[in-house]
Amino acid sequence: MSKLTIGFLYDFRNPPQWQRPWQALYAETLDAIVETERLGFGAAYVPEHHLADDGYLPTPLTLLAAIAARTKTMRLGTGVALAPLYEPVRFAQEAAMIDLLSQGRLDLGLAIGYRKRETAAFGVDFTRRGARFDEFLQIVTQLWAGETVDFAGKHFNITGARLSPPAPQGRVPLYIGGFSDKALDRVARYGDGYIGNAEIWDSYAAKLQERGRDPASVGVRIPALTHFIARDPEAAMEELAPHFLHVNNSYAEFFAEDQALGMGGMKPKTLDEYKASGEFKILTPEEAIAKLKDLQARMPLEHYLLGMPPGLPVERFLHYARDIAEDVLPAFA
């Protein structure tokens, strides 16, 4: 059974109903990440989106460099970076630098994205982002391995590229997300593991076996963005539901804005509808331990990531984090 660490995903949103000065939001969140490391949490991950009214984090690598400078032991990762939006040589070099600065603590969660307006803003063809991602993965993995890369593809043409300084470990661990058959084949081909929903594990494990890979040899990271842990779930629901409702409704807006994938996803709700829907679950520490041990028994789960509620004052977030550290972390020490 793989060792499990618990951490948080920080999206640095600044919702208008709780808006604060941007400099204060970033400074206080970075301080909170340092405190979670002191409490024993094992990971800090950051996501990526663009064109979001609430300032959803658009620059994950920049933030990871800042977190690397402030922390010493926790794993740092993207959950997820939108790979088709990047030029691979610069991405590979910046990731290698963060891995160097953090002394080998970087994990990269990558995916292709689902918002057409994001790819349009970066001049990327939405319909070709999967093929672009495949070329990107070929290039960055060769660069991290220390190779000098010449590559002639449909999306990238590169001559004589190499990294200096090199990737310190000869590779940056890749955890790739996705749901479709093609996406899972990509994860099985290129990834050190999967980042996404627990329900995908069986399909991913089958893809690994098709490629002759042992499912026990990979790692799984689960961002649990609609779950939280609290000693008093009823009281926590009253405090936290408005903040997670913002998460729900902003993702619902993303899914609905152009229907590029024809996917349903989250639906906008009122606060009462959201609380009654059962979509946001707050577990007691005992329930959380049982759930995580069950997931560990089913798959090689390495990181379980709770979301920092957007707009919640940092001191209230740390109140919950301290309780989780005291009640849950010892079960996985």
C-alpha cells in the first residue's frame, strides 16, 4: 500500500463578494501554505485557468516557485496546468528550475483543458489541443532526460534545444488528467500516474495493463474539490457552503460558456439548492479516515487534496486545517 499524504489545492481566487486587496490575498495564502507544512500536511498544489472574473490562478509555475522558496518538505504540484497553452522548451526549463529550487519536490499535473475561449486567447486551435499535447509531452520528457532535441511536428518545430541547468532528477514526475479513452491512453503512455477522479481508476488500470505496465507502479492524486473535513459537519456546512457554492457556480459557468465539449458538468444553484443537493460533502475525521483507507486499498493513492475555500478568511481556513492535522494526519503517518 502506498504512503498517503494529505494537502490542499490553492486556486488564489478573489470572489467579488469577499474581495480583498490582491497583494494581501497572495501574501496571506502563501503564509497559510507555510503553516500547513508546519502542521504536517504533505502537499500544496495549484491549478490553472484564464479569463476568470475572480482571478482564478493563471500562472501556476510562478506560484510554485514562490512556494518552493517558502517551504522545505512538502510536495509541490500543478493540479492541473493546461499543457496545450505552453511552448514546451520554456515550460520544460522553468519546471526543471522549480524542481532544482525545491530540491526535487515538484510534481506536474497536466491536462488538455476544456474551455474554447482559453485556447482562443492563446492562439491555439481547440480541436487540435490533444495532438499538440502529445507533441509537447514528447519534447519535454526528452529535454528532462538530458537530450538535445530536434523535433519536426505539426505544432512544434525545434532545433538543438537542451536544458541548462538540467532537470536535477532526469525527469519531472508527470500526473496527467483526463476522462476519455484517448486521454487515459496518454496517461498510460507518458504519465508517472493519474490526477483526477477516483472513479477513473479501473479504466486507467486497464490501459496500463494494455501497455504492459503494472498498475501498482504508478501513483494517483485526487483533488477532492467538493469534499471537506470538519469535526462538526453541520456547523461547517453553514460556514463553508457559500464559499464552495462559488466554486460550483463558477465551474458551471465554465462548462456552459461555449459548450465546446457538449459536457454537462456542474449546474448553477442557489445556496439552499446547493446545501440540499448533497454534492458538497463534509466528512467527520472518522469518516474521512475510513474513506481514505478504502481508496488506498483500491488504488495506489499518494496525495489527497482538499480545496482551500475561496473567500474564506485565512484564519478560519487554518482553524479547520489544524483540526484535520490533529484528527486525520496521524492515521496516515
